[in-house]
Amino acid sequence: MSRTPRPSLFWYALLSTLVTGAVAVADVEPGDVVTAGSRERIRELIPAEVYAAAFEGFADLEMEIVAPKAYPPHPKYVEATARHACRVSLDEHGQLVGYVAGQPFPYSAWAQEATGHACDLEPDDPQLGLKLAWNAYLRWNGGSIDTPHWGQSYWREAGDRTWKIARGEYRRTYFSYRADLLPETTSLVPDTDIEWAEYSETKDPFDMRGASFLVYRYRDSRAKRDDAWAYVPTRRRVRRIPSEEKADSVQGSNFTLEDFFLFSGYVWDQDWRFLGESLQLAALDTKRRCFPLLPEGPARELPERGSDRHFFSCRFAPHRALPLVDETWQKRTVVALEQRPRRSGHPYSRKLLWYDKETFTPLLFLAYARDGRPYRLNWYLGNWSETSPNPENHGKQVILFAATGVVDLLSGTSNLFLAFDTSARPFTGEESLRYFDTSRLKKSH
């Protein structure tokens, strides 16, 4: 009887070397710089859909790998999670019941430890996606997002042609669920029904000057939908924005009000699905400092406005909007969610969103058009408050909004939004009510 010859030890050794080598190549370590020639090393560290849309064929890829860091949320947010999280539930509409402050459903390691693992989210929970969406929506945000100076670029033809540069101010203040106000209260204003309010105003160029909007989100957003107004310079009047229009383009850009911070819509009015967690490369704490910052002191007047030069000095690519050059990247545990709008006329059929598990900081999304084609890719960059050049951010322990870029994959248009002067500066209730007033819209022009 003939025998099948046994492979020699040489072939075992060779096979082992090839397998081990493949594993070693398909990874990166702090200090590595990934370029187009070595991008296969990060294929498993980037969502497959995003890799296909942005990395393949991009010749100027340049990603610096740095060591992952810890970004613990503010101690009061942790304390609020420990005290209140295990009492939170969902009603039949997907709304929160019993929420006070903190992470609603313990999922981050620090939240599970703070609650003694008494109410950890289970992987077989049929509402896991919805609960994680609430965690992202109610992440620790510092109480206020103050951006006194932002710049936005409009690019055409895959970033080869500039349309215009705009500049303005933005602020969002949270009136409710404020862990930082504990133990006295969690509301900025007594008995308020406002959850948060936001205001944005464009100050130049001339043809966009005065364009502004104001939005109020209410604590029970199902019973009381958002109040939203916009001042349109060409019409010289303030008009209300219907809920369905918040998924429309903002001032001719690829941004929508609903897409702010990846998702700012009604959590309960979407279908959510948990797609798993994985180790991914994330640009969580950017070191860029290329757009003019407001000087310190009471005047806070800019010596110069954001210009084309500032946008070009801060290299983003591809499409002059994505951070796949000149950026530092950490290996992070990332949570992936799928959002499907319930409204039939919504421009997206679905959206894939990725969040950092520790902080639930938004990282990026890929939205699909109604016909199923990849439509918009949006990347979000943050700054850690404790290393911020602005001393008033120190001690807030929050990832602050720094920049975001969005690309329309169908038309080749893109926008880059820079806001490196964002702070978590506290505001009083009285000051906030004065600021978020519809009369501001009429005065903005």
C-alpha cells in the first residue's frame, strides 16, 4: 500500500513564516507612518465600506500611528452614571424613561465598573442598537459647545476648485441632563423643558452674510418637536424650518442639521441596529492648529479672518476635506451602528456610524442614497480638553469638536468645517436664554 508522503519540516517552517509574516504585516504600531504603498497593513483597521470609498486609489495617503490614550469622562458624569443608570429604561416608542444624567445604558468599561456591573448591556438585547444610539446622543459633552470662530470651505471637482470660504460662529448649550451641575441640579434653568439649543451665523462672505439658524430641542421631543428658525438674507425674513427640512442641505453645503455631530435627529424616530465592535484606527485627538484662533482676553477679536491661505495651510485630502494626510491615528475599540430613517422622503436609505467606545465621541459616517449607492462620507475630528491651548478647557475632560469634512461621493463636491477654537466655556441660564432668542436672527444681518 502506498503512502502519502509527509511534508518536510522545511515546508512547515515556510508555511509558518508566511502566516506569521502576513499577520505581522497586517498591523501597525506607534511610530509607523502608513502611505499608499503600505495601506494593506491597515485594511483590517478601517471599516471595509470606508476603505473602498476613500483609501483605494488615493496616492497621497499619509497616516501617523500614535499610542492609544485614555480619555476618562468628567468625574461628575461618571458619578451620575453610577447613581442613575440602572434605573433607565425605554418606553414603547423608544423614548428614555427615568433618565437623569450620565451614560444611560452602561456599555463603556468605565460605566460598567462605576455601576458594579449591575446593569451591563447584554449582547443579545434586542434593543441594543437603540440603547447604544442613546449613549452616543447623551455622551459627555462638557455642557456647552462654544465655537466663536468657524470656517467652512466649499470645494468642487473632487477638491480641485474652490467655490468659496465662509466664516461665522456657532454655539450649542445643554439646558438639561447636566451631570456637571450635580448635586444641586441637572438643569441650567429651573423647570425648563428645553434639552439643548443651538445657534449658527455666517458672517462672511458678503453674499452669505447674516444667514443664521436657531434650533430648540425639547426634553420630550416626541410630544414637542423642535422649534427651528432660519434667517435667509435673500428674503430678508425669518422663517420656521419644518422638521422634514432638517435633513436638507445647509446653505448649499453637504452638511445637514440632522447630521451635526454625526447624528442630531430624534433617536426614537429611527431604526437602529448594532453592527458590532472592533479595533479600528481613529483620529480622536487631532494636533492640527492651522486655522486662526481667537486671542485670549476679554476682547476676543480676531486679528484676521479665516482665508483660503488658512485652509491650504492645513492639509486635508482626499477631496480637500478628509483627514487621510497629516493626521495622528490611534487603535481604538469602535462601536458600529446602522441608522435607518423612518420618514419616506429622507435623502438617505441608511447610514453607518462609528463611535469611540470609551467616550462615544463621533468618528465618521457613511450615508447611502435612496438607490443604495454610497452617498456622503463624513469624518469628525476632536481635541482633548486637557491638552487644549485654551486654559478654560482644562478640567472639563471632554473631547471637543475641532473639524469635520464631508464628501458627496456622487457629485464630487465637498466641505471642510474648521473650528479649532471650540471650548466648553460655561454659560449661565440667564445668559443662555438671552443668547438663544429669535431676535438674534433678525439682528444677525
